[in-house]
Amino acid sequence: MTTQTATQWNIDPTHSEILFRVRHMMVSNVTGAFNTFEGSLESETEDFTEARIQFTAQVDSISTNNTQRDEHLRSKDFFDASRFPQLTFVSSTFTKQSEENYQLTGNLTIRDKTKPVTLTVVYNGTAVDPYGQTKAGFEISGKINRKDFGLTWSAVTEAGNVVVSEEVKLVMNIQLIKQ
């Protein structure tokens, strides 16, 4: 019986983005990003079936293109970045649904609270770049309830609108480099 060696793939941060979107005052969306992150995928198969995935983002790298809002998000009202400097994800399953569609399930930890999440993944393909590096691209999406992770700050406008929705949409465009 031959044992296949696992292949390591690392996130290429210059060609990847970690975004989130949340409803503001229930009339528009605010989009933000984590700008400092790292992660890897380890797979024993070329089609990534049952790959093992881990990811870490630095909370203080959060950006919504508004300094005041970003500082509020780093505060104790939300992420409490001074006490909980990272958010992490560790996969439990990565299941191929069809040729390019996968389901990713794992444990997401924010503010020391760990909850299972399930994400939808689209595999965009693999290619060799002009420098001879093999790269693979994925689009990952899903949603979480921020209050499940201790992000419980809330306010209501005079008209009764919630200022920040509990539901947060996650959108990640990931390019991996084969090691």
C-alpha cells in the first residue's frame, strides 16, 4: 500500500482578499476587510478532496475605509483586538460537491468563542504563473451571526432601525501557492 504525501499550499496575500459585509441601518451595506492574514491548505489529492485548511487574520488589520468605524470595531464593543488579536479558522471537512463546488466546514474562533461554520467554495482552477509557481484559486462565501462570537454591541435609531445587523456575510477570494 502506497502512502501519498500531502501537498502544502499557502495563501498568496497579495492576490487574496478577506472581506465581510454587514447591513447598516437596514438600508445599506458596509464592506470591510482584514488586510493581514495567512493560511494554508494541505491535500493528498489533486482535486483537494478532504483537504485540511487553517487560517488566521490579525484583528487590528480590519479596514472599512473609515478610521472612526475601524477603531470602534477594534474596541471592546466588537472585536476587542487588544485582548483577542487574532481570529482563526480550522477545517473539519472539505467536501467536493461537483466539479468546481465544495463545502467547507470548520471551527471559527473570534474573541475566544469557537463555533462551527459551513462555507460554500467555488474552485476557479489551477495554473502555472510566469515565474513557474503553481497557483490555485477559490471563492469562499457564507454567513455568520456576529452575536454568536461575542460581537454583541447594538444600537437602534430613533425610527427603530437596527444600526448593525446581526448577520455578517463573508466573502473571500483566495489564491494559493503550491509549496
